[in-house]
Amino acid sequence: NITSPVMEQHQKHPEGNKLIIQYMLDHYRLPKDFESLLWLSQVLQAEGMRIAAEHFRSQMPRIMGSLYWQIDDCWPVASWSGMDYFGNWKALHYYAQRFYNPVLVAAIDSGQVLNVYGISDLSQPVDSVLRWAVYSYDGKTVEQGEIPLKLEPRSSRIIFTRALDKLRKDFAQNEVYFYCELIKGDKTLSSSIHHFSELKRVSLPSPEIKKKVSIQGKKIVISLETTKFAKDVYLSASGLKGRFSDNFFDMIPAKKYEVEFLADGEIDASSFEQTLNIISLRDSY
């Protein structure tokens, strides 16, 4: 229990646990159990850091960088760290891989308008294509389009803008979401999702994620697809030492995702698949 003596002993902020719950319920539904509460608290932290980092990066050259508090911990504790005391990556550390990517696309709500920023910290121009779409949470396409563009070195600019109500058309705020990605060839450089409503007001469908595990050289590769939107997809392999190359990521229908498991030793693919567990935000309540 989050209010048990041992949990309060591991929280050094006098109102830390209360604030975590308060902010969590501003955005998400009440988690169903203790494990889900701990998991969702990581997502809450990571989303807050993402919003701040993307805002700072969108303001280039007025702001040319940021650091977040903090990377790791000196003892097992509830804190702002991106990695725990044992070196395990929390949601924040996986998010940071994406929001500090040298090339970034960020959909930022400015009130009545959604602005999509194309951001590059590279020293060379980047020729790419912006693909965008409005989807319903159960998988229908409302509208989509693409824009060829060039990102200048070390710069940020608005590459797409539209009024929020025009994007939603006749749909309610909790029925649809906005998705965009920067594409170069067959590679996705960066992607971003904007929810028109707090997710606690969205009736998320069960995503029905399909998985396939294969061995590619010395790597274990997990291929994933979903029939419906899946928020903060989380992979775990109980009892196995190693980490996943990506985690806590969003999935949209008709798009293939690949994640590697970086094992500390040799692992058989069939035994790995038996221990592999996949959840998303929908499973937290």
C-alpha cells in the first residue's frame, strides 16, 4: 500500500506520495492495484518531463538545451530518477531516448491551435516527410496527409498548424487523437501524439497486441502490431537479466514495431517468449 510505513519511509518529500496521487488523478483513471499505481506513477513522471523538454527544444534558439533532475539513485527510493538504484530503466529514461533524439517532431497545444514543430540538433539539413493523421481510438482514420520538408541545422520551426476543433471535425474530444511522424526513406525519425482530452476521460479499447519473437544473430527481436491504439506499451521478462531497447511507447494500428531484448547472457527464444509480458495503460484500471 502506498501509505504503508515502508513506502512512506522510502519517500523523502513530506507530501510526495500525496502529490503523486493528486497529479495522477488529474490525468488518469484510478489504478486498479498497487503494482499498477507504481507503474502509472512512472508514466506520469515521464509525460511531465516530455512536455517540458519538448517545449524547451521548440524554443530554439532562445533555449538551446536542458537537463532534467535526475538520472539515478543512491538507494531504493521513490524519486525523480530516470533509473532506479539497481540500474533498471524507468519510463522516464526510455522517454528521454525519444525527446532528446537529435531530430524531433513535437505536437504542442497552444490553446486553440495545435502546432507541430520540426526540430533538429544536427549540423546538416534533413530532408524528410511529415505524415500526420487523426484517428479514432478504435482504429478508424478520420483524416490524413503528408508534407515534404527540409529541417535546417540546429533549428526549430512550425511545420504544421491547424485549429484543434477543425482537426477533430465532428468528433468529441475523447473520441479521437492526432498522430504525426517524420519519415526519411523507410525510417521513422521521430513521432508524436496529441490527445484532445485527458486520458481519464477516454474509454480506451483493449488493444489486442500481437507479438512475434525471433533470433537475429545474437539479438532477440520482438515484432509487435496492434489492432487499436495502445498507450505506453510496456514489455517485461520476469527473471531474465537484461533490458529492452525501447519501452513505454505508444502503438497505432497498421504500423509495425520492433524492440530488441538486450540480454546479459544467451537466452532461448522460446523460453523468452514464455516469460514475456506486455501491458499498456488500458491494463492499469
